[in-house]
Amino acid sequence: MPRTADHEQRRRQIADAVSRLISEHGLDAVTVARTAAAAGMSVGLVQHYFRTKDEMLLHTFREVAARIRARVDERIQDGIEHKRSLAAVMADVMTEYIPLDEARRAEYRVARAFAGRALDAPALAEVDTESARQLREDIARAVHNGKECGEVDEHLDPQSAAVRLAAVMEGLALQVYREPRGGAGETVTRLVGPLLEAEIGVVFTGECRQYTA
């Protein structure tokens, strides 16, 4: 009997295939047959793991969200281990959501396609909403910690700051994605770092006493 790890690997393999199809040809190009061909599996094996196309799409959206989440967690952990400022960690976290390279651009296209479909699919909408909520919670937690260590003004509301910075990040991500490589696209990409730094600097205005002591 195949091990649980084998089952999980096959499910990830199918999700990878779906992601590639969406990235290269759009969401409407995804069928069970095309997914099976892209994954190097039989149609029957794909249907063994996912009875319907909707189940397959939902699993793929969760996989994409989980991969972004894993990178964000790595950024946060790295910041803790190297005692980086909360502002610097937030810049790294928010950058993970912006399509600044081909891998993140493909990932953003997939996530955006699912977000569009989520308008009429409650299960997909739940994944989309939870991903956005987690980002705001990350930012709000950083703001709260910043207030305790002196990096953020003690009167600033963490939730308001989280909504503001999340909106800035989402807007920058869309601007970068819309522009093709070269020309205006390069200009937008170059502005991402300075714009993020400026917006984060409005929230994280001080220095953490823990690191300056």
C-alpha cells in the first residue's frame, strides 16, 4: 500500500500541473485530461485523488496559498534569528506577495485567476479571504510588537496600520503584474522597494529598544 507521503506527493504533483496550466494558458484550460498529461499521470489516477475538477482547483489554490505562507514564515523566522528590525522584516514579508520575478509572477497569475473564480465559488473565496486575513494579522502583530519595543508609536492602531499596508502591497503587486518586462515595467519594479520603505516608514517610526540596548 502506498505511504501517506506518496499520496501527498502525488497531490502536490497534480497541483503543480494545474498551476502550470493556469499560468501558461489560463484557468479555462484546466481539465482533468490536460492536468493528467501535464502531471505525467493517467486520467484515472488524477480522478482517484480528486473526484471533480472543482476539488482539484480548490486543492491547488490551497497549495499556492500554503507555499506563499511558508515563505512568509521563513522571512519572519529569519528576522527573529538575526534580530532584524520589524520594519525590515515587514518589507521582506510584503515583497513575497509582489511578482518581482518569473516564479512569483506565475504564482501571482494563478492566485489572481483563483481570486476571480472565487467571486462565484464560496470554497475558493474562503481560501482567498483567509490568505488576506493572515497577511493583515502578520502586519498587525508586527505593529503591536513594535509598540512594545519602541519601533511604533504607542497610540497607533495595529488593525488600521495593517489594512493600510496590506492595501499598499496589493496595489503594488497589481501594478507590477500589469506591466510587461522592460520599459514602464522596469520603472514600476524599481519603485517597489522605495515605495514599500516609505509606507512602512510611516508606521515603524522608531528603533526597537531590544536591539539598541
